[in-house]
Amino acid sequence: MPWMETSETGSAPPVDGAQDSEHLSPLHPEVFRFSADMYIRRNALTISTGDHAIHTLALPSSGHPMRVLAAEDNPVFQSMLRTMLTKWGYQAVIARNGTEAWRVLESEDAPRLAVLDWMMPGMDGVEICRRIRSANREPYIYILLLTARTESQDLIEGMDAGADDYLTKPFNAHELRVRLHAGRRILDLQEELLKAREALREQATHDGLTGLLNRTTILEKLDDELSRAARAGTPVSVLMTDLDRFKSINDTCGHLAGDAVLREAARRLKSAARRYDSVGRYGGEEFLVVLPGCDASDAALQAERMREAIGGTPFLLASQPISVTASLGVACVSHCTPEALVREADDALYEAKAQGRNRVVVHAAAYSHAACSTP
Ligand SMILES: [Mg+2]
């Protein structure tokens, strides 16, 4: 028998529930005991008096059991792998040959842990490793290669092809279980790394106070949209939005209140934006909105909607309503540099301020630019 169950021979231990807990030995491998009357077993915390469980609480688990691909062409080994994986709390996905295994690993939500037999019809384990690694996909797939003793001298080849670990058949069940654990730990670490990278990216591209895109990123966004628009012959509009008399809010209510107003204004602008618009914090109380595909009159409508989103309902500061309004400058083009377009929007904004604030002004050039974009 290629796999030897060392300490877990006989029937599988009974599954979760308080009924069977009295019969568990304190040394049972599945039990983590805090004290004589409190222990965790699988996903349940049990508190007992003497021999009787009096309370069992389900502990939050990570949700679905982790899926593990087991690719093995021998039907006897297949069913053993399935039994073991299931017993250890994994969801076994069985592939009967290399081609099936590759199909599973290629799919959108492929299992992230794979046990691959080296010798299989269709495609061998090493070839699968090679393909997975050259696809360089994320999230990472951790691969444990199974080899027969005769193949073990070629292990370097397997590891070079991208396997993370290997087990030589015959092996014992405990060893496989431990190796899978190690693989899981690597995957968990990798996930944390990805999250950290994502958090850094978020930090580098977003404004810390409002959560909107920061100045650099919104300008890059505008640059991208302008290139796209130039290729497609469609217009792009920008709105430069400035909160009116923001300094007096800061002066009379304090900077914390000022920050709260900026956050709320950002939230309102964001919710008034269409799904494909981008909203960024351009400066102190200035926001830049990029509207792809919008000509001057569409942009004027959208600007009006945003003005209303800010000024239409008072902001609440410590339950006190305070009136906040915004002035908006609109510019629109099909061929332009981001700098020139922002300058036009800025000029229009200046005009809106001069005309008494809380209003939208469209730059005079916007309509002629838009006309140019229509062949
Ligand atoms: Mg085989």
C-alpha cells in the first residue's frame, strides 16, 4: 500500500458536535485544550463540566473549505487522496490525467493548492508546473509534486519547472498533511503580501483624507482619457470644482470641521458621478472630475448635477446644518494636453467665482472644441 495511515487508522473521528465530545481523549490530535473543561475542536469551542459538554460555540471559520486539486491517474490513489483531503477539511478536486488537471488549473477560480502526480497520461506533472509558472498568474498556485522512487533523481527538473515541494511515493498520510499545511502557510503569506502591495498602491494613488484619486493620478487619468479620445474621435470634458469660501469654514469651525466638509463634499461628488467618470482631489478644496465621452452640453449638465449635490442639502457638522456651495468650471476638447484643458477649466472656474459663486461656467472654447471633434 503506497500510503500508510500512521496514527489515524480505523474510522474517521466523528464530526463536529457536542454529542461525541465526551468520548474524546484529551490527547486526541484534533483537540486543542485550554483547560480541563475548555477546548477547541475543529471549528467549535466547547465548555464542559466533568464529562459533559455544557456549551458548544461555533467559531468563525474562513468560510468554504480550501479546494485542493489532486491529479493522479491511478484510481486507487485517486480515491485515497479524496478520502484523506476530505477528512482533513479540504475540498478535493480530482483530475484523472494531466489534461484534466491543466483544464482545472487554467480555469478562472482554480484551486490554489495542487498535488500533481509526476507520471500521468496526457500531460505530466512537470509539464503542468512549467505551464503554470510561465503563465505567471495571480494568485499563486502552490504545487506539490508526487514522484515514484525511480523518478526521484530527476527531482531537480521538477523543482526547476516550478514545483514548490515534492513527496516521494510511497509516503505516509501525515507527511502529506504536514506538507499541505506548509503550502497553505505560504499561500497565506502570499495573500498578505498581495494585500500589503494593494494597500501601498492605494496609498500612492489616492488622497488620504477624502479617498479620492490624488492629483498625480487624476492627471494621469485625464492624460489616458485624452489619448483614448483622440484615437476614437470622442470628446472629453473636465470639471474643476472649488468649494466656496472654504477658508471661512476652517476659520470659524476649525480644521477638523474643514476636513469633515472636504470628506463629505468628496462623497457627494463621487456619488453624483457616472460610473466611468473619475473624481480626484486636485488641491486643498479643489476637485477635478474627468468626464470621458461628454461634450460641452453633457458636461454642463453633469456639472450642474454636482453643484446641486454639494449645495442642495446642508452639510451636518456635529449635528449642526451648515451651508456649503461649490463653483464649477467646465472645459471640453477632443485633442488637447491635460495641462491646457485644466487651465481652461480653471479659467472658467475663476469666471464662476467672479460671477458670484455657487454656479457653473463653461469655458467659451468648449463648444467650438466639441464641434471640431465631430467630423
Ligand atoms: Mg501516475
